[in-house]
Amino acid sequence: MPHYFVLVFEGIYCILISSVMDKKCILCLILCVGFLSANAQKAEMYFETENPIEFDNSKFYLGWSSHPIDGFYLQEYFVEGESGENFTRMFSIHLIENKNTTDNIIDVALRMKAAELDERKKTDKYCNFTVFKKDDKLLLDFLVSNADSSNVDKPLVIEWNVYYFKEQKVGQKSYVMISFYSHQASSDKIPSLIRSIPNRRDAIFTELSEKNIAIKKVKD
């Protein structure tokens, strides 16, 4: 399931920019995001932050990035030897400029993601999610898979994800920053991943929510 997460927050981005763009223009931008993200190959640092990122007792190096439209950035980090096309673990950062300050952008992001996952359940029998509150911090824990009608001939892949949402100021601009950890497993490795989640969840939650990711500069 390479680059599935590039497409996750298109709907959220629509809401964040809805005060300055009409709906038809937004729809066109969404289609462009999906197309360009799926075909981008290079890894460029669109916002300055640490590289590698240390997480889960490993070092994750920038391996893929996307900036298809104004105010929308994604950087994906992988352990050495892995990439977006073939990975077991990934650390990612979404940075989405908030141009609609009337909404609680964290609540918007959570509602949009929950709605997207509810829709995905119709075709993905492994999909489920839970929102956790830990010390006034909100995290989203969910499973997705490639088990739908378009992948009947492909090996089953399960992906566990933990998202942490926070507001981030960079200069004079406000952003929603979503930092998230993903762990994939396929075929005979799936049972061990599923069994490990209850024992790993709290540690991943704590490290993700307490990690201080400093965004020093965003490219215009």
C-alpha cells in the first residue's frame, strides 16, 4: 500500500482552505493531489526539521516527500534500506496550512479522518479505529488493509497506524501538523503484528505525543 497516506487529508485541506476558494477549485486541487502524489519520486525537504528522526529505537531517514499544492506538505521517513514502495515501518509528517481560523482545526482533522475510515470499512473488512485521549492529547489508532475488490490477486497487507494531531506555528503562519507512525505486515507476519499491538500501543502513544518535532522553516 505505498503512499496511501498522501491522500488521507485532502478532505481536511478542503475545510482549512474553504474560506478562500470555491468548491469547484478545491475539487480540482484534490484530484491533482492524488495524481501527483502517486507519481512523485524524489525526496525534497519542504520543511526543515530533524533528519534522521529517531523513533521506536530506530533512525528514520527522509525518503519521500510531496508539495503538490500551496499549503500542503508531506514528508515520509524510513529506516535504512526501506522506501515508500517497500517498507515495514514508516514515520511521516503532514503539514497543512490553516487558512480558515474559525474552526477548531484539530477537531476538524479528527472528524474528517473518522468519516474517511467509516467509509473505508465498507470495502476493507480489517479497517477499524479508535480515538484515544492521553493527558489532554488526542491520538487516532487504526488498522487498514489492501483487502478490497481491486486487490484480490495480491498478498494481504495489514497496516497499523497511530496519528498525533497538534497545532504548529511556523513564523506568522498556523498549521495542523500530523505526525504518525505506521507498521506494515504481510502474509505470515500479520499475526505477530496484530498480537504485538496491545503491548506496544502505550509506548508508541507516549513517544509520539511527547516527541518535540521542531519545524524551523517552510518553503514557499
